[in-house]
Amino acid sequence: MQKIKTVKYNLPVEGMTCASCVTRVEKALSKVEGIENVSVNLANEKVTFDMNEGLSPDLAAKAIDKFGYKLHTESLKDNETENKSDNLIDEYYTNLKKDFIFSALLTLPIFLISMLREFIWFSSIFPFGDDYTNKILLILVTPIIFVSGKRFYKIFWTNLKHFSFEMNSLVAIGTGAAYGYSVFATLFPKFLMIDDKLPHVYFETAAVIIVLITMGKLLETRAKRKTGGAIKNLLELKPKEATIIQDDKELVVKLSELKISDMVIIKPGEKIPADGIIVSGSSFVDETMITGESVPIEKIVGSKVIGGTINTNGSFNFEISALGDNSILGQIIKLVETAQGSKAPIQQLADKVSSIFVPTVILIATATFIAWMIFAETNNFSIALINFVAVLIIACPCALGLATPTAIMVGTGLGAQHGILIKNGESLEIAHKINTIVLDKTGTITEGKPTVTDIITNGLDNSELLSFAASIEKKSQHPIATSIVEYANGLNTNYFEPESFENLSGYGVTAIVNDKSVALGNEKLMNKFSINIDDFSESFEKLSTKGKTIIFCAIDNKLNGIIAVEDPIKDTSKEAIERMQKSGLEVFMLTGDNNITAEAIANRVGIKNYFAEVLPNQKAEKIKELQKQGKIVAMVGDGINDSPALVTANLGIAIGTGTDIAIESSDITLIKGNLNGVVEAIALSKKTIRIIKQNLFWAFVYNTIGIPFAALGFLNPMIGALAMSLSSVSVISNSLRLKRVKL
């Protein structure tokens, strides 16, 4: 059966306020046929889901609209969804600010009158009896309830129709109960009078709760805008315009008008608008914002440039090779967005609790009310009501819903700034558990750009041997093959056209060249064809001991020579491996080289454990061997030839630059081409998970302690509202501490 193609959407959702909203939106969307992999992020107020190709996202919008949430599907091209999300947050923040100022101005006199009315001296300033005072309070508090508090009651009513409850329900029930009772007590006091005393009213409680919760939401929204700053900063890297050459004239065009193969002029200080190849001129380019490298990189004719980076003092022309989502910056933005919209496994507990939390709180609050009605000796209704409201208000699960996503947003954003692209929340969490690192040699520990250093022949001269070898290697894409061809080109070597060609993965290549059978590869290839290598054993061992890779060249089943190739070790490899080992990680090297060469390379970089003579299809098996020993393994490779091993490992880390990095097969991609990024990625994971655990601990402890205190009558609802509001802000602020972390 043919698998149905799906389209991934990442869209803003309006109306979510707490962890219960997240659960409700996810459940509603998951029930829609054709939608799967739904993940809601409360911190950036977005939902990510896969939908069958051909279906309209309006189906998803309808599914959650009946619950009072609005999915914005109107902008789905370029960066409009991101801008839409920012605009929604800005609009929400502006409206919150207006409501807060409005309610605060009215609440101040309500609070003062309510608190001071019992003092005799106050009666000389405010000469109204209790009955008139209550009516004045009613007039003042009603606009707060129906203007500033409208958002809570509107959502509560929508949810009530579906028998569902969340944070707004708790606020609406709590303040509504206090306000409703107080209105009845003010308008019909005779029904509630005891010993001819007017009943106590709780207008100030309802007003202060709405003010404090609105204030908390205001602070929370402002803080949340900071957690999502990484995407905004990445988008701002793109210039608005670019100068291109068209019909021998310079023409300034919008970024959206650029096309592949356009010739772009870059002047000193300008941002580079797209990926491309320099065709004339030279300069130094600051790539800090993409790779995290602090030193500007020299760019000459033929060099690749990355969109979003900044030209320094030179000028050059380049031809565009990639735009939009296909550019490196586009891939980074897409990957960071996906990571920030994903969930870490650690969040599952919070999700489970959130799904039953609000209904449980309402039951606890109801039980509290009944218990105080039964057991309170005096003023049982007033005491029961106030404790009922206190339980509802203190229990709002906002902090619980923000604990994990805010930390993941800040953590993945910080990683992107350092050239560390984390695929999802699960990858970020797994990274802190890693205790074993397996490093592929070529392109990871070494530069991945081997060069020919020695040619030793027997029966042929060097140029003849090189002609046979280079003629075959021209057909191969392997880095060693490329190095032999480049070396041959430099010597103006004559080439033959191979009559046949066969690539034997992990061994080498064979071909018919100039009517001769040629085998070119490693020692295993010689053994495979029973070719004697004794004549070159001394040279082989001597060169291998220096860490060089030896290529045997046999013609008509006789070994005629060897070519030694050396792949320089990266300057940062030894230092990075030392950092890994100091942090308690066990480091292994994986290579197809013979044991002597592998040992030489391992000794030079300080690695004690290594696997030599490993065929490409055996790399994943070596990872499994380590996993069977109970090790939690991260595989670090160039992301192309190492894909099976990257997928098999507990954590796959692709190291390299440009569009060749295997984002699909790796969990973490390092744009910088050195191993320090591995250390930084694991350090970032540990610090992010520590923050998440702190957030979840305080969110759980806050509710665990707060609810019993409120139920037992030790917590005033107004204090509860303040504590609840500040709990969300404290969780976000704690997550924002990650921004100051040094990796």
C-alpha cells in the first residue's frame, strides 16, 4: 500500500493560556482524520502537525474553533506565519496592558474602601453607610468583571458547553462566585442577614484577583517574547533588499524577487542575502551568527558564502545557489522552529497531570466548600466561599505548562547561536545522558581533505602508476580518490578511459584500463584477490605508523606500487577530545584504516579505544556492540557515509558545514567543523534539563503545597492570585537564565 504524503504545518494558535489548553488542542486535532504527530507549544503559542497532502488546514482550524481557540491558517508562505505569530503576541500584549491599567485604576479605590471601612477615622473621609458602600463597590467592580475579566468568562462559557475546564475556568468560577455572592448580598441583603447585620461582600477579592492575574499574564507574555527571540534574531539576519546585475546594470530588488543564478553585488558592511559562490572579488565574511565562529573567514573566487552573514571590508560578486528554505539559514530556521515546537519526554508527566488537573481542583474546591459549610462554627458560608475561591485561584496550572517548553525554546535558540542545531526536544534530553562518544575518523577528527604524500613503485615509474590510479579514481567520489586525481592533475598526468569500473565499498575499486586489470584499494582488497604484498610490507608499516592511509595498486594481479595519503588532523580535535574525557565521557574512534594507521591517529589525539578496518556497513554494528554493554552512545560523523550509524546510536551528531550535513539522519547537527561543538551540545543539554527539572519541581511543589494551605483556610485568595501569577513569571525567568550560559 502506497504511503500517503503529508505536509508539515507550524501555525499560531490564539487563546491558549495553560497546560490544559495544550492537552485540549492536541486531542481535538488528533481526532481529525488525516492529521497526525500533533504537538502544541504553550511557550510560543504554536501547533505543529502533519496533514495528508491535499487536505486544507482549515479542517484543523474548525476542530479547535468550537473549543474557543483560533488557528491562524491565512498566512502559510515564506515567513508570514512567524510574523503573524509575533503580531498576535504583540496584539495580545497590548490588549492585556489596556485591561490591566483599566482594572488597576478601578481596583485601587475598591481595595482602599474595603480595607479601611472598618476604621472609625475613615468614616469622616468616606461618610457612607455599609449599604451605600456596598453599592458603590458594586458599581466600581462590575466594569472590571465584564471588561477586563471578559476574556476569562468568555472562554469558560465556551468550555462549559463541551464539559471541559482549564485555567480560565478556575479564574472564572472563583471570581464569579465571589462577585455573584457579593451582588446578591448587596441587592438583597435581607436574605443573608444574621442578627440584623449586613452580610460581608467580596468585591475586592474578585477585583484584586483579576488585576493580579492580568498582571501576571502581562509579565508572562513579555517574558515569553524573550524566549522566542532566537527565531526572530535569525529572521532579522536577512537583508530586506539586494543589488543584482541585470542586463549589465545594477538593480536593487526585494529579497523575495531573487532567483537562482542571479548575480549579486556585495559591498563592504552589507549582509549577504542568499547562499552562493563568489565569481569575482574577495573579502572576509563574519559568519558568527551562523556558525558561531568569532573570526571572519577569508572568501575568494570559488568560495561559498552563506545568506545572513556579514561582509566586512572587501567587495565581491557572487552567483546565487540556494534561496529560502533551501539555504543554510532557511534550514536552520526550519530546524529551530521544529525543535521549539517539539516536546521532550520529560514533559510527558506534566501533560498527564495537566489532563486531569483542573477537574480535580474543581472537585477539591467543592469538597473544601462543603467541609467548611459543615464544620465551621460561625460565618460558615463566608469562610467556605473564600476558601473555595482560594483553592481555585492558587491551583491554576500555568507554571506547569510553561516549565518545559520555555526551557527548550531558550536552549535550542542558544544552540543555534553557537552553530548547534538540535532536531527536537527528545534529542536535547537524550544528550545529557550520553556516556560514550564514537567518533568517525575521516572528516570528523581529521579535515576530510587527504593529500598524496608518497608514491613507491616496483616495475613502473611513478607517472605510469599514477596514470593507472588516477584514471580509475576519476570515476569515484571518495575523498581519497579526489586527492589522487588532484595530485595527478598537478603533475599533468596522462589519463586512460577505463573499459569497466566496479566500486567495492570498504575495499577499493577495480577496472580494466588500457587492456590491463587494475585493482586499487586497501590491504583487504589485495587479500581478496590473493595478491602478495610482501615486497611493500616494510614501506607499508613505516608509512602506516605515521598515520598515513596506504592505497595498493595492483596491475594484472601483481602489486606494482603503493600511494600514501595523509588526512591532516583538525587543530581543535585533540583539545575537544580532552574536554570530552575530562567530562567523564568514554571516547572511541571508528575508521576503515588498518590497525597500524588507526593506532597512530588515536595516539596523536589521545584516544585509547578505537575500531580499525571497519567497513561502512559495519559501523552501525559497532554502535550496537557498545549499546549491548549498557553504554548510551552518541555517534559523531560527517553525516553522509555514516547515516546508518548515526541512526543506530542513541544520539546521532552530524559534523560539517553547508548543505551536505545530514539533518535527516542526525539528531544534532554542528555547523562548525570541529569537535568542540559536541562538548558544547552535551553541556547545553545538561544545563537545559537541569533548568527543566527546576521548573517542574517548583511548579509541582507550588501546587502541592498551595492547594492544602488554601483548603485549610491559611491562604487569602488575593495572595493566592499574586502567587499564581508570579509562579509563571518565575518559571520563564528561570528558563531565560540559559541565555547567559557559557558553553
